[in-house]
Amino acid sequence: MSYDTVQFYNDALAIIAGNAIAALSFRLLPPLWPGFRSQRLLALTLHDLHRLAARPLQRSSDNWEGHMYSRLAALPNEATPLQRAQLVAALSVGTEIVHLHWMTPPLGFEGELHSALGA
């Protein structure tokens, strides 16, 4: 086995320089204002809830709840009570959608559930 010392130092320098530039960019770019972050989290949650209703077997109940709890934790302190309530409501609705999709096939109501959620 032979090692190319110049290539090693070139790769090491590229990694170190890339990390330094990334750290510097986090210092130079201002953080998003809290209102925009709250709106973005709510929009992403609504999108995920819509996707969960369309394709429910992609997520389990624990996966959905964990995802939503992390969004609730990421919600800025400046968020309004209405925004917090909307996230909690999406958590509850999504969890129930997952439970309904696991409960309806044995009962024979799968078609009705798909038509209801499709609307």
C-alpha cells in the first residue's frame, strides 16, 4: 500500500477549511425571526398531516408523535397560544388517523375511511 502525502494534506485542508467556513457562515447569517419560524413549523405540520391522511402506512403512531413533539419543542417562545394549540391539535388528529388506519381493516371500514380522509 502506498500513501500520497500531498493528497492527504489536500483532503485534510479541504475538510478543515470547509468546517471553518461553515462555522463562520452560522455566525454571519442572522437567525430567522420567531414569527417566521412559527409559521414555517405550522405549514410543515399541515403538510405532514395531509400526507399522513393520504399515505398513512408510512408512519407509526410513535414516529408521528415523536416528530410532532420535536416540532413542539422547536416552537419559539414567542409563538402565540393559538399556534401552540394548532400544533397540539395536529398531533392529536395525526395520532388518531394512525390509530384509525390500524383499526379499520379488521372491521371492514377501510374504504369508508379512505374516502373520508381523501376529502
